[in-house]
Amino acid sequence: MRRNLLLFIGLNAVGATGCDFDTLAEAEDQLRRGPLREYEFALPVVQDTFVLGDVFDSLGVGIDTLPDGLLAVVPDTVSFALFIPVVIPAIVVDTVVTIAPLWQTVDSAMLNLGDFTDALASGTLNTALLGLNFSNTADAPIELVNFQIGVVPVVGGSLDSVAGQPAFVTDGGGTPILIDLVDPGDTVFALGRMQTGKVDSLPAASLVDVLIDRVLAGDTIALAVVGDIHVGDGTVVTVNAGDILDLSVVPIVGIDLTLVVGGAAITLPTLLESGLDLDPEIAADLTNNVLDSVGLVLVVDNGVAFGLQVETAFVGDSVTGDVFTAPGAVLDTMLVSAAAVDAIGRATAATRDTTGLVLDNANVTQTFGSFVTIGVRIRLLPPVGGRGRIHDSDNIRIAATARVWLHVGGGQ
Amino acid sequence: MSRVVLAAAIFALTGSSLTAQAVPEGSQASSVASGYRRPIQLRMDPFRHVLIPHWGFVISAGGFGGNNSLNVNDARALIQVSDDINSSNVLNAMNLVREGSGLEFDGAAQAGLYLGGPIAGVFSIGLSGMGRAYGFALIPEQAVGFLSSGNVANESFSLANTRAVTLTTAEAGAHATLRFGPLGSEDGVHATLGFGGRMIWPQYYVNVAADPASQVTVSGSNASANVTMNVLRSEDVALNTSLGSGFAADFLVRMEWPTSGLALEAMVANVGSVNLTGLTAEVMSVSVNTASLNEAKDSLDAAAFVDVATDQEATIKLPRIIRFTGSSWANRFLQIDISATLAVHDEFDTPTIVNLGTTWRFISWIPLHAGLEMSGREGLGFTLGIGVETRNILFRLYGGSLGGWVYQAKGGAARVELGVFF
């Protein structure tokens, strides 16, 4: 009996001395003795509504909002300076003079359309305006009679001409595309002695459309102005040799496009964003011991008249060159349907699309470094009917959720 | 598990009937004084010395502590990885928390001096002075669930009932017993009534508790946290009576049949409370509701405890003990004890504990103890002990491996006593 008791104690004697396990791995294995569990976390990444008016304001290109809320791109001003073609030494004058064509070459640097360049070039503009500013330095009232503006090719440094007249670009029916430089409803534009004037918004969609198309196609073209000047009003006037009629034209390009089926690209710059910047040991621990995969679920409520084809590529760390062709790039494509639109292409009801992306261990580690290079290619897709307008209140709501699959335990 | 089977086999191999029988004259069983027959408790027992049949003093110290999930090997591993802890270690450790219970810790310790002895053979009195500490911590399963089961099935995690509390006290007690019997006949029952009380002066107190409405919600679209942690604590002082006072009462009824060797006992002890004064209240609140985890993380990082009030008062109920014990001589030298201590669900939450013990007296004054303890928190554990109980000397060394054997144990207990009798 006593032998049995001593045997009992001996069999259960504590053999180990000291507190630590022989290796850190043994200690970690001890903690892994719990039951094998695989479970999932759903974590909010971004839940935000992007209002197009606010987004476009931050794009580094001139943006304006028209009275009906349509967003418009405003490239640089094109200026003309006309020396008034008569010199009048303080006498009574009332005369009409036909001016030689005023013209100004327009190149791509003057048409800064930012990220919308390709889209505006490939689509047909439905809304575009010209803002006009005039300045008269002479002590004589001036009326602009039959002033018109159009696009004319430049050949050999001179305006292309036909029968002595500028060869204005024509529409599909052969009619020159010309815009009257006058307040809508008026026949002349009057400027008083040493006065300024303006026309705020002169409809000019066909003119601006052909201007953009020809400039971005690499053609050498100019905006040209023709017409007559009525100088004087039967009173004493003075026009000195240096007096000028200063005219500046501001194209206002409404984002009101009719796109072809294939849509139009919007070029966005490569983004270099901060990665999770995990300690390499922590990153290795996550990927080797805990993490199974990471998924990203995007729910997009698109209240914009255009659909979107969004191609993304990201690569861990800083990358020069094309991210989409960089070694190890993680690629994904998402399609977002256009919102429902009315007869003139304005969004009336948002559409919802859901897409997901699952990153395995090898891909998710791309986000563990200090930086992540992200490339985004967006293609605007036409709505039903092809015509779409983007208003400042249009918005896209994005709800992004990360789904993280982990496993613990199951050791020993 | 193999050790449990081995222990049961040894009990079987020792043979002899386990039913009570007449204690033979001249046996070790017949020479053991009544006061030494009470099974040694590794947990609180205010009457452990007052029934000793000699005048003298006893210095004793003991304590126990345990939890419901992590064993000694787990603790060793956590300590070893703590310098370089990583995500997998944290998640794996949380995965060890017992499912359905959350994470519970409890413990107590005591050290002190007893002086007393019998008067006229029927009355005993004892005086004691000691220091005592209690502790309890709970992280409910709901609070742990986020890190141990994900948030797809359940997005909200309540922190209600999350708390940790500790109380240390200085105590001065007086206990007495009255013995009656034999009642009815020469072989009749001997009854012992015990009663006493302890004056208690708190030395240190801290209570950290989550507001019952505290909750964290994380879904795929939103992260919100409304968490308030309340702290009530004393200043860090020692050996003073300025923190308040309290009183605890203890009661005992014991029935013994010396001829047959059977004994039954019921004890209600530590009934009382402590009134604390001069406490400081602190609060930490975090309230965030965001669709961005980064913003939620920043809010948590910025949270800090803020003193909100001083000179606060609180009344703490002491963890009451209700214990039933039965003992019987199985043969000439083997006493078998079984005791059940009922659970307490109060500020210091204690589980139901059942002890099954054997005391072997091959020599009557050298008790050898081996037993099992089944705790509603730690699980099945083992107790061992040895003593020397002579006319002039008392020595006891007892220990317990709670919820498992040594490195598999989820807790431990130990007790040492040294007494000198005149």
C-alpha cells in the first residue's frame, strides 16, 4: 500500500525546473493548444459619399458650375487684341469698318481639360459656352456688327482661306461652324467710350466640340474672329493709334457628353499611398500564423449618369513606370452601372453594384510595406441613350468592407 | 486524466470498506483528538485553530489563486513571449478562454497569528490577528468574443460585468467553541458550537468595473464604442485605520460520533461587510461612432482615466462561506472527508468547490493527506499535505494543484502552519 502511494507520487513528480520553455517556438506552440477555430472579421474601410462637385473642385483643373448645376471644365482664356483700324483726330465720325480676321492659334497647352481630356475628346459635347470679355480703350463708342468666331486651320503660319475668306471648319452638312459674338437676342454688341463689356454664356457646343477634337488630334488650328466695327455715333470722337479693342474668349465645356458604346477613358495619376507599415516580424507572424485571406467588398451606389469601368492595380512599395505591368501587381476590374437618366441625360436614380476582391496571403502582404503604389484606370461608360450630364450634386456612395479570415489554435 | 485514474486505482488497491465502523480501541484513529480530525482547508476556515486541544500559538500563512482557462504552462508561455508579443500570440491566448464562461480569476491570501486554547474541557477560546487579501477579476465571454470568434455572427460585444476588485485587510478576531456531549448515551453524539467575529480594517481597495451600458459594435460598415470604465480606489497607504472598518461573523456546528468515527459539520463564515471611506473615483470614457477603423483607433489611443471625485465611500460585502463537511474513519488509519463549499455570486465571486480528501495516519501524529478538489472554476485538482501534531508542536504543510497537475494546473494553493503549545 505504501509502495503504491509512493509510486503515485513518483509518477507525477515534476521533472522540469526553471520557468521558460526551451525555445520561443515551444512557448508559442503552447499558446496554440486551444481548439482550431477559423473565423471572420468584417471591418469598415470607408463608408463615404463622394459629391461630384466637391471631388472635381480638387482635381487641379478649372471647374465651374453652370446655373442649372451642370459641371463644366474651364480651360485657359484665348485672347485677341484688335488695333482699331482707323485713327480719328477728334472729329465727328460715324463709320463702319470691316476688320481683317483676328486669329489666335490654340494648342493643347491652352486647352487644359485635366483628367477629362480623353473623355471630352472622344465624346460629343452637348453643352459648351463661350464667355466673352470686351474692352474698348478708345474715346469713341464702338459697335461690333456681325462679329463671328469660328475654327480655322493654320497653314504655313497663316489662316487657311478660301476666296480670300478664312476657311472656317464646317459641320457635317458643309455649313461653317460660326458663333455670333453678341448677346442672345441682340444683333450688335455695343461698347461705350473706354468701356468694358461681356457676354456671360454664349451657347457654342458645336464650335467648342470641333475645337477640342482638332486640337487634341494634333491639328494646327486657330480661333478666328471676323466682322465689322461701327465707330462713332455722330458726335466728336477720338481714336488714337494705340487704341485697341481687346477681346478674350473663355470656353466653358459642360460635362454633358454623348459617348459611344466603348466609353471614354479618364486618366488618373498613379497614386503613392501609405501602406500599413507593419514591422516585418509582425507581418511575417500575421501571414504565417494567423491570416488566411483578406477580402474587400465594395458596394457602390452610383448616382452619376455614366457607368464606370474601374481597373485597379497595386504593388507594394514605390514603383516607377506602369503599375499595371509591374511584377507582382494585383489587378482587379470592377464595373459600375450608370444611374438612370432622363431624356437630356441627367441622373434620376442611383444604381447599386456590388463587387468583391479576395487577396490571398501573397497579395495582401503587398499592403504591409511603407508604401503602396496604386494605379487606377477609369472608363466612363454611356448610360441608356448614350447622353449623360454630370451635375454638381451628383454623388457616388461607396461602402467598402474588409473581410479578414483568420485561424487560431489547433496546435499540440 | 491519467493521474485521476491512477489515484482512483490506488484508493481501490488500499482496500477496506469505506463505510463508517466502530473505531477500534488502541488504533491510530482512536487516539486522534477531535480538534485534529477537522479536514485542513486550503481556503478560508476561521475555526481551524480554536478546536486544538492545547494552549499555545500558531503562526500560519496560506493562499490560493486560480482561473478558469489558462494553466501554468500557458502562463509560462505568456511571460516568455511578453517581451516580443505578436498578433498570433494574443489571438491564440484569447482562444484559450473557456467557452461559455469568459475569463475569471480569483484568489485570496492570509497570514497571521493565533493564540488560544481550551478551558475546562468544554470551552475553547482563541484570539487572532492577521492580514488578508481577496481578489477577483472577470472578463465576460461577450467581451472576449470579438477576439475569439469574429464579428460576422455577432456585431455587438457588451462589456457589462467586466470588473476587477481587490481588497486587503488587517483583522483582529475572537472565536470560541462550546462542546456538548456525549448526548443521549455514552456512545452518543458530541456537539460543538462555534461562534466568533473579526474586526476588519481595510488597507487597500481598488475596484475597476465597466459601466453596464458599455458596448463595442463593429460591423462591415461601422465601428462604434461607448465604453466607460469606473475605478474606485484607495490611496496607496499601508497599516492604517483611516480607510474605514468592518466586521465579520463566523458560526460553526459540528456533530461527532467518536465511537463510530463519523463527523458532520456546517459552517457559515465571513458574514459581514466593510465600510470604506476616503476613496477616489476615476472614470475613463470612450465614445466613438465612425465608418473608419483608423478614427476609432485614434479615439481609443487618446482615452485616459480622469479623477472625478475624492473622499468617496463604499460598502463591500465580504465573500460569505457556507461549507458542509462530512468525515468518517474508513479503517484504523484512514479518514475520508468530503466537503462542499457553496458558490458566492457577489463582488468576490467564488465557485462551488467540492473536496474529497483522505488523511492517512500510519502514525497518529503524522497525518498524510491526499485528495481531490473539484472547483466550478478551475476544474479537477489535487491536494497533498503533511503534518506533525504533537502535544507541543504543530506543523502543517499543505498544497494544491487546482484544475490540473502542476504545469497543467489552472491554479494553486498552499498553506503552512507552525504552532507551539504550552
